[in-house]
Amino acid sequence: MSPPPSSSNRTGGDSACPVCGGKGFYYRDVEVGHPDFGRAIVCACARPRLEQVRRRQMNALGTAVMLDEMTFDRFRPDGVGLTPERQRTLRAAYEAALAFARYPHGWLLLSGGFGVGKTHLAAAIAHEVTARGEEALFVFVPDLLDHLRASYAPTSPEPYDEVFERLKQAPLLILDDLGAESPTPWAQEKLFQLLNHRYLRRLPTVITTNRPIEAIEPRLRSRLMDVELVVHMRILAADYRGGGYVDHLSELSELDLHADQTFETFHIPGTGREELRQNLMTVRNAAWEYAQRPEGWIAFLGKPGVGKTHLAAAIANHVRQTQPQILFVSIPRLLDHLRAAFAPGSTLSFDVRFEQIRQAPLLVLDDLRGQASSSWAEEKLFQLIDYRYLTRRPTVFTISTADREMKELVNTDPRIAARLQDESLCLLCFLKGSGRTRSRRRELGV
């Protein structure tokens, strides 16, 4: 096999190479009709440089810079100022990533909210693997799809088939931020083809996502839920920034202002109207039962000062002991938080803010009233509440109203009122009412 003369050296090989003589490619001496006849074949001496170029082209995140900064040595597996439960999930994810980096096999799925350290751990895996001289392809999912689209262009340096094949066959593929892409049919189909190929062949793959599993496209979700292949680590830690953690939801939450409002401090008068005492005891017991197992919705209705916020805070304070991601926020503060995303100096986009609130494991919305401050606020509240209604996410409401039928809310926002009146999901508890609290087709109280 001797390299023939060539007038160009576009590949750039080793000038001392006995195969290509520094051209970077050669032609095989084969008969006419052979598949390799007249085809320039990349020489082995040029492959490292080509692979380096390809990695730069495919890695829109700039892996080289990322790997210098996001290593296991620079990751704090116990976080800073985390609750024991958050610390446990972060430490477990760190150890799972470290084990995967040492022996890449199967799939590793890292999920959690924005900025909890998923990308850092994924990049650390790539750093560890490439340091051993092995290949790891690290790509941001939206940029991956953009690169695939660009490969259709006639001027693309690499045809689509070659780009997609390299993704499918990568010894280790790391897909960062699955779910951040535009959910077009084309994008979903390409992702499914890619991941299904690797799924059927059990090729080592790391995936990070801030989306809940149930929100991922069903075909992909079924593969991500295969416990025989996929190790799923959900991180409950707060936002990882600059070596420490900044929890935007904790900053938004007002629960610390209600730390003294517990079930133990909820006062039920020992004297007075028996009907009123029984009502308070009944509603308190309903709140306590919900706190033991937060499922569906519970709403506390009544005039100002009857104890609605106290019981909502008592639920949140109780659940917080085992589930750190609790968001307790009044409606005015929530809307101010969303509006702040449009300020020139905002470091957190509206989409990120809204998504964090929508996905809160337990959301307490305090002081829902019949009239929003603007049509924009009304629409945002509906979008938030409707999402949690459709996904059946645990949610607690306090509603200022003089009657159990919420007439003011029904008149001003019948869409929200209709969801709150769905007895299959929401338990309505009216404090200081003249009758019994009805919900879920049963009566609470005496």
C-alpha cells in the first residue's frame, strides 16, 4: 500500500509518516470497481488532529475550558449550608458520577432543578475519562440539534450522516440539559433515534435534565426508566454558584417568616361557641392529615385573621423536615419575583423563574384573592395553577373570601375557581364557617 503523489495536503499528516508521506491521506491500490478505488482514505497519523477538530466542532459548550474548571476536585459534594436531606442527594450524585467516570457502563441520569451541579458532574466525568486517553463526547442538547440541522447545508464541512453516526457510536456520549431543546417533531425524532440506538446497544451515556421524568417525551421516558440500564440520581441541592450554593427558591420563599406557625402553636379556644371550636379542630385535623402525606391540593378559605396562613405554614414547616424543597410564597411577592425577570440587570430569566415555581415539590400560595393586579398577573397565575392542576402536584392555597363558594373568585377568574372546586383533587376547608366544610364528596367535621 503506497501513497501516490498528490498536489494538496488538506488533511495535514505527519511528514515522516511512511504511509502518506505527510499528506494525511492515501489511495489504496485496488482494481476498478472496488469500493475504495479512487477514494482518499484518512491516514492514521492524521486522525488525532482530525478528531480534535471534530470534537471542537461538535462541542458547542467548549469542553476544553469546561473540563479545566468543572472537575471532581473542584466540586463540593456536601455543598454549603445544606439541610441533611439535600446534602445526602448531592453526595450520592457525586459518588455515582465518580463511579461512572472510573468505569463507564450503562446510563447515568442526573436530574434536578436549575444549577444544582448536574453539568459540573457531567463535565467532571468527561474530564476524568479523557484524562485516561479515552474518548468522551460532551454536547449541549439544543446545540447538538442545531449542529445536526447545519449539517444539511451544502457548505457543511461534515455531512449529516457522518455527524449523526459519530454521535450514535461515541464510546461515551454526554448529553447536557435534555429537555431544553425546542420540542419540535423533528427534534424529538432525532433525539429518539440517537438515544434508542444507544439504548439498544447499551452504549455508555450520561444525561442531565432539569425536567421531571413525567414531562419527557414518552418514548424517551420509557428508556430512562429502565432500572436495569439507567442509574437515576435526583439532586435536591440548591443552585450551585461560585463554589457555594444560592437557592433562588429559598430566597423567594417566605416560610422562615412563619417558622413559629406550627400545629402546636395553632390556637383553638377552650371556651366560646362550640360550633366554632369544632370547626377549627376539624380544619386543623385536615391540615395535619395532609401534612403527613401531601397529595393533591388543600385550600383554606375564610376572612382575614382566621388562621388560614397559620395552617398553611404549619403544613410547610412539617413537610420541610423531610422534604427541603418547599416554596411558601404570597401571591404579591410571587408576581413581583416574576416581574423582576424583565429588569435590565436580572441574572435569572423569566422562563427559569417560572419553571422553578411550577416544578416545586410542594407549593404554598398564600393570599389568593378574587382580583389580580393586572391581566398579565391574572394570566400568569392561571398558567401556574393550571400546570399544577394538570400534573396533580401538591399545592396549598389560602384564599380570602367571606363564603365557601368563593363567589368573588368565581366572578373574577372562573378558570382558577373551577380547578379549586374539583373535588377529586382539592380539599376545601372553610374556617369560621356557619356550616360544615365540604370536599371530596364528604363532610369534614361534626
